Amino acid sequence: MAFMSLNQIDVSYDKKKQILKGLNLNVEKGELVSLLGPSGCGKSTTLRVVAGFIDPQGGSFLLDGDDMTKVPVHKRNFGLVFQSYALFPHLSVYDNVAFGLRTRKMDKALIDQKVTDILEVCGLTEFKDRFPKQMSGGQRQRVALARALVIEPKLLLLDEPLSNLDAKLRLSMRVEIKRLQKKLGITTLFVTHDQEECFSISDKVAVMNNGVIEQFDSPENIYRRPATEFVARFIGFENFLEFERIKTNTYRAADGCTFEVDMDCQEERYAGTIRPDDIRLAEDGQTGNVIQGTVGVRTFLGKSYQYEVNTAAGLIKVNMETSHVFGEGETVRLYLPKDKLVLVRR
């Protein structure tokens, strides 16, 4: 049994718009799982169901074998970190971090020990007497993390915690979150719309769309083998080609060219997809996994050109080096390597 399970969760607002539709998610103990998707896909709603801020209309939430579906927020013992930090401006770093322990009426000496320890872990010892307004955004975010971690939560919930930081700070803070999470071994649910941020720190990723999880897998598998057209488009695939299945692992385009693929697809509606960077010019005499087309729009990208090539299987975008420039209307033969060509559900 998974450490954390969401089973057939339904959430609707005003009994009109359904936000989550029979959502299922299993998280193992110690994992950092990210919910990834565009605005409005349901990822923050999922986090709020876990936190206890939203009561689902259907389904159940289990944690370590206990049914938490109806347990009040204050009894869940979860650590929460939001994008706004939500620090008390009138309290020092020490007192902000100690706040949750004091509300639990813990012994003063024990509070001091726990706060001192977590400040050291988070690299905040020298800032313990400062106030939030005297600190940078990254430092304030570390305080918010320390406050969430000091209560030794069963679950750490992070809702777009880095979105208010500049690009450089985002990079350093996501490394910091990963380091702390692994050091403490805490099960973590992380909400983000940033693909790079998500892939860099997650053990597993749930890509969400319209209230359901379209794919739940490791970052590497999602990047290399998206399961659906939505997931593929969301993570940067731009080419979607019409193929006909001939036999296992072999497909045919409308012009009769055949393509071998490392995978097979039994779906009724599917497409072949490949990244622009993975397509190459076919060599003379090469026929397998080759398609011919006519160059349309050319765009200069700096280190390369991107060409839109019109083919019998559909429009293909391909990035090529600047050593040779193709003109509009020129015929090109493109090679689509079988280990880069992916079949996705439509």
C-alpha cells in the first residue's frame, strides 16, 4: 500500500464546474512528487484537498493507512509552504519558525532545540534575530521551509513556492529544496507549472489536464516517452504526424514511406511525434524512417534555423545548423530516428 493515496477524488465549485474528476494518485514514503500542468488544470485544488482546505464531493484521501478525508486542517500535522511565504512580519526568524511548536504547547527547551537544529539545517542560524523585511526573497523562502519542517510533518506540501523569486534564486532554491527533502526523508507534494523546475527535483511527476492525471511517471520517462498528445505538447514536442499502423512497431505515412518505432500503439486515435532537434537530414540512399517535404517558413534561432517542412504526414518543424541554409520551396529529405519517434494517444 502506498504511503499517500488519493482515490477517485471529485471536486466541483458551485455544483457547475468540475475541477477534479475521479483523480487517483499514489505516493510512496520519502518521495518528492510534483503536480505539473497549466493554470486551471486542478493541481492547486489537489494540494488543497490533501491539506484539508477543500472537502471533496467524492473519493478518499489515505495517509499511512489512515483515512484523512474528513480530518480538520489543524489535526493533519502537515507542513505548508506557499508562494507568498506567509511569514509574520512582526516576528523574528526564530519566532516565525518556533510559532507552530508554541501553538502545540511544547516544552520551551525542546522548542529551542528543534528551532536551533532546523535553522542550522536550512542555513539560517546567523539570521535568527532578523525580521522578514530585512531578508532577501530566497532567505524568506528558507524561513518558510524551516517553519514547515520544524514540526516534523508527515507530509510537506509546496504550492508554487519559487514563483516569486528571480531566475537565479529559483535555480539555487530548487536545489536547496531537493537537498533538504532528501536529507530529512520527508514525503513531499510539490505544485508547479514550470517544467524545468519540476523535472529537476522530482522523483515522480503527475502531469494534469482538466482535472485528471494524464501521465504519472519519472521525469525521464515523461520527457522521453510522453503518453498523450497533451503531455507531449506541454513538454515541448511540436510535430504530430498522421501514421497508419502496418504491423507491430511499423507505421506508414500518407506518401507510403514506412517508419519503424521502438514502441507500439494499440490506441484508436494516435499520432507520431518527435522533437525538432531530433530530426536530421537523410543521407543519400537512406530510405527507412525518411520522409520528403518542401521547405516553408524559415526562422533564425541563433545557433540554428528552424524550418517548417510540409510533408504528406503533416507539417514538420526541424532545427538545423546554420552551415547550410535552405530556401523556401526547396525539397528536403528528413530522417526521423526510431528511438526518438514517439507514439502518443490523442
